[in-house]
Amino acid sequence: MFVVTLNTGTVWLSPPVVSDIDAICAACSDSAIAEWTTMPSPYARSDAEHFVRRTVPSGWADRSPVWAIRERADGPAVGMIGLLARDSSSAEIGYWLAAGARSRGLMAAAVEVVCDFAFRPGGMGLERIEWRAFVGNHNSAAVARKLGFRFEGVQRRGLLQRGVRRDSWMAALLADDPRTPADGWPD
């Protein structure tokens, strides 16, 4: 897959690079990120190095792109967003944002531009994007709901987090779904 950068004029997405390692390590040391992701905890600099040097390039090679979220084209990474290919027409979206960048609409803008790219025939040509999160991750759910993802249910012990199975929420957005807030989400 060819490497693509995306931007909305308020958020810039480009593959993370070596100079992002320290920012990634600092952000992923946040207990809130550890609580809601499957990343190692504690998160070490070697984890960020492996992510940037190995995981990101192999993801792009396997139709599973990862972008650093930036507030300007040459800015530091303040988060990550990626698509994990499920098959030739679907992927799972995942994302996190550093504490100092939350509550400003950056993640909603990033998810929207990634979904636009993923569904576009000249992009990835997907038909379905899945979202999963541990039950209780209301911040992630709020972003998905706002952008039109439809809640599909609870997967009992659906995700593995550092050796422990946890219940997860599941939602999806289809290429032809309206991009308006969806009803039917848990409180």
C-alpha cells in the first residue's frame, strides 16, 4: 500500500517517524491510555521504538495504515490513529490522544478524514469500518457515535488486555451510512 498523508486544515495525519518516539512514549505512559488500550504498561521507550521502526512500516505494507495525529503539518505527534485490515473490504479503527490534546475535536476530525480515505475507491475502497473498545470507554464511544458508527453490541470477553479478557463494545460504519450521530448506544 502506498503511504498517504491526510489533513483537514485543523488536523494533519502522517506516518509516525523516529523523531516522534519520545512524544509517543510520553503520551503512552498516561494511565488513561493504559486503561483503555492493549499497549504495554508500563510503556517503555523501546516499545515506542519498535512501534515506529517495525509495526508502522509493516502495517502500511499490509493495508493496515497508521498515522500520527498532529495539530500542524510539522508539529509533534499528539496521538495515533490506524486501520487494521480484517479482509479486502473491512478494517478496524483504533485511536488514542495525548492528555493535553483531548476535548478539542482533534480526534473526531482525524476519525472522519481517515474514514473518508478508507471508503474512497481511490483510497482503500472499504465497505465497513469496525470500532471496538473496552466496555466503559465513553470518550472513545462518543467520537464513534458522533461520526455515525452504529452500536452492534457487547462482546463478552471480546478483547485481551495484557493477559486478561475484558468485555468490549462493538460498532461499525458502512460506506453508505449517514455521518450523523447514531442512536442505540449504551449510557
